[in-house]
Amino acid sequence: MIWYPYQQMKTMKDPYKIVDAQGVYLYTQDQKLIDSVSSWWSVIHGYKHPDLNHAIEDQLKKFAHVMLGGLTHEAVQKLSDKLKSWLPGDLDYCFFSDSGSVAVEVALKMALQYYMNRGETQRTMVLALERAYHGDTFKTMEIGDDEDYHFVLKAYGKSKNVVHIPTEIEALEDAFLKYHDRLNCFIVEPLLQGAGGMQMYGVSFLERARELCDEYGVLLVFDEVATGFGRTGNRFVADLVLPDILVLGKALTGGYIGHAATVANRKVYEGFYDDDPSHALMHGPTFMGNALACSVALKSVELFEEQDYMSKIRRIEAVTRREMEGFTDPRIKEVRIMGGCVCIEVNDPSALKGYQQFAYGRGVFSRPFLSYLYAMAPYIIKEDELVQILDTMKEWFATYRCGE
């Protein structure tokens, strides 16, 4: 029996069974659905993309996987070289893993050990954001701040090693003033907090964070698992404000295979580069640098570049703003738009009850959560397909009435 994610198995309804997928569409036995959420924000090129398929097929003719312990291969070397040339600044050192959550764990481990290697053993604390979500493994839950996902940690009580602050510069400055000598890093989802409710904030907060991290010798970590590859309207938020460690996942492989990268700058890397074996980063996921994943990730990056995906994202944002302009309803708290993301936050989660099936009947796959109805469509989406998603959202509020 399958144990499904984020579901009470006793009461869940049957999931839609997908029998095929192509472009922006998912197919069940009886319906053709635009995937408005890109399979948890990862399938930026759409399904069954011929170039991505070929990348995997070509690698498969050689081998599917070899461990990186004592071995290496062309696919992982090419992807590392590509990311080094493609990412901003001196974010040159790629540590691969098999999921975004694990990649964040690696970043947190890097930040802690960086200071342990320097003898600064008091730097055990992490500064993070309120409403943060960084994954469902234990350390990522600890730095997260969303009880809807991480309530199990109540069993341990409040962590003494994590401080959460709102996205306000005054709170940021106060936290550094109070904790700076005990902090090893400040970790954020930059500009757009995903699972915390598609919360959006300004770049000035990140610019001030960079200044404070430099002033007090604290590492700045950007979790761009969700925000990277254009989702905020920026290629990476790291292009605007340069972190010390950058975490990538989701769209890295175009949604084909689970794979992630924790990318460090030279300062962090050199904090481990030593004759002392105890200064090595003792971490090694079995499937890190998987050859199939690296091959498809390299092709995904090439497609993003060659087909000018940033112009596609600007078009998506422009169409979304045009279609949602002036849209309101008494049940709506706020409509937020940034890059390739639109979110309708309602005042009461009951206002979204039944929306998924409503959208299904209109040819759209959607998965609202809590008080948030959102879309993050594949970047290859056509204007009429995007409008269909947005019209379905608006039609729900025009036809739905409380109590129905």
C-alpha cells in the first residue's frame, strides 16, 4: 500500500491516476489537465521534453549510476563545470545530494563545521525566518517555522539553537546585535517563502542581511530549491545578493529525477581544505552525482539558457498581472504575484474546500493548501493555457458560495 505525503490516510480521497503526460498536460483516463503547479514547482520545461528524454537515454547507454566515493564520471564533472560558470560570484564548489531537504541539511552542516574547524565552537546557532520551510528532515524541520508541517517537533520543545525573525530589517538588526557571536549562519528562502504560504518580501531585507553577515562574520545561506531557476522573476535571487552557500533542487533536473546541489563559495570550501582529516566534510548520499540526474540537469540548464527562459517568465508574470488586475472577493485576503508565481490567500481555508475537484472538471490540476490557492505553471505554458488556469481560479470565487 502506498503511504501518500501530507495526507491523513484514513480520510483522504483517491488521488487522480495519471496515465500519460506531455508538455504542460497530465492525462487521466477521462481528463486532460494543465498542471498548474509543475509537480511541486519542478517541471519547468514540461513533461516528456524530447531533449531531456534524449539526455537520459544517451547516459543510460553508458551507465545509470556509480558512487562518487573514489569514483567520478563525465556527467557530474560537466554539470559541476557548468554550474561554476553559470552561477554568480565564486559559488564554485558543488556538493550533490538527492533531494532539496538533504541539500539544506548539507548546507547547515557545512555552516556549523566551518566554524568548528576554525575553533569557534560557540557558533552553534542558526538564524532563520518566521514561516520558513526548508524541508521535512529533522534539522530542516528545526529551522522551519510552520506547525502545519512540523508539529511533531513539539515533542522536543523549543530549540535553543534556532532563532526565528520576521522579514523586517529592525528585527534582523536586533537579532544580529543579540546573537551574532553565536550564529554560524542565517538561512532564508529569498524573496519568496513557498510552503509557508507564498509570502513575498523585498530585496532590501536581503541586502541588509548580507551587510550584517559580513560585519559579524556569519555565513549567509540561500535556500533556492523553490525560488531558483527564475521562479521569482530573477534567474536566481543570488544574482541580486550573493550568499556564501546556495542550495538548488526541484527545477535543477527539470523535474525528471530527484537531485540537488549545495554550492559553496571559496571561503567556505577552504574552511575544509586541510591536511587534517577531521576537517573533511563527512557526508555522502549514496546517489549523489547520479549520472542520469546530472545528464538531465545539464540539459535543463542549457535549455534555460538557449531558449531565453527569463523572457518566458516575464511573459507569464505580465499575463498574470493583466488577468488578475482588479480581481477581488470578500473572502480573499490578498492576491500576490511574483515572477512565475501567483497566490490567492483567503481569510478562511473553508473558502477553498472543493476547489481541486472544481478545477479538475475544468481541465486544471491544482493543489491548494491551507489558505492558499496558487499557481506555478511550467515556463513553456502558452498564453491561453495560463489564462485557463487564472480563469478557473476566478470562476471559483464567482460560483462558490459559503455552505454549498
